[in-house]
Amino acid sequence: MTLPRGRSGANGKHGHVVDYRHVIHSLRKKPMALLGLVYRDQLFPRDAYRRTFEVLLEALVERQAYRLMVEILALAHERACEAPLRHRRPDLIDA
């Protein structure tokens, strides 16, 4: 098995390697925890998910955006459809 390794950035902080599947059950209980998550940007499995989150934050009330993003990640995990789900809503992602 090969796992990605976190590299420290130019500022000297440690790099995080996070698999959203390991924390999604906890985030479903408290979706607003995503707000202060240190490794939030590394949590998204693909860049399209990060862009979707940015669009949700602009379009919705903050609480709704966090809840919806956590549900999208949970759906990707539970249905094992991470890549196909990215292509499901290109209008939202490319907005």
C-alpha cells in the first residue's frame, strides 16, 4: 500500500494528508465543525469539491452551505461515487 505524505509548506507548517472518509461520520453530526477545521482545504477529495464549496458559501447562508457540503461528501463516500458525482452538477461547479 502506498500513502501520500504531507509536506511542510514554505511557512514551516506541517502538511496534512486527510481522507474525508475518515471524518465524514463526525462531520455529519456537527457540520459546522467544517468551519474551523485546520485541514479543511485538504479534506476535499478533488478540486471540483473545493470549488463547489466556494460556490455554496456565496449562494447560501453559511450554515446551509456547510451542511450541504458535508452531505455531498457523505453521499460520495456512502455511494462510492466520488468521481461521477463531480460531473453530476457542472453548472454548480463551473459557476
